[in-house]
Amino acid sequence: MPDKVIKFEFEKRNKNSIRYKEVPENGMPPVLGSIYVQNWFAGDNKNIEVTIKTKD
């Protein structure tokens, strides 16, 4: 399976982290759903991408 790039957009800011919700591709279900990223890393970014690589 090729690498999968998943796009996320800002959902909510918490005390120490930011919750991002997945933007699914048209007609596809979410792969990860929502994720939390620590404030020190996410900064003020409203959109992020996560790449999933398979090892097999």
C-alpha cells in the first residue's frame, strides 16, 4: 500500500493541545478521525497533514 497523506483542520484549542478533525476524501470514511497535537508543536497552524507509511 502506498503512503497515505491525511489532511486535518483545526477543531478546538485546549489548555496544552489542539484537536484537529480529519477532512476525509470524497466518498471515503475517516481513517483516523480526530487527533490531538501539543501546542508547542502545532503553534497557530489551522491545517496539518499526517503521512502514514506501511512497513510490510
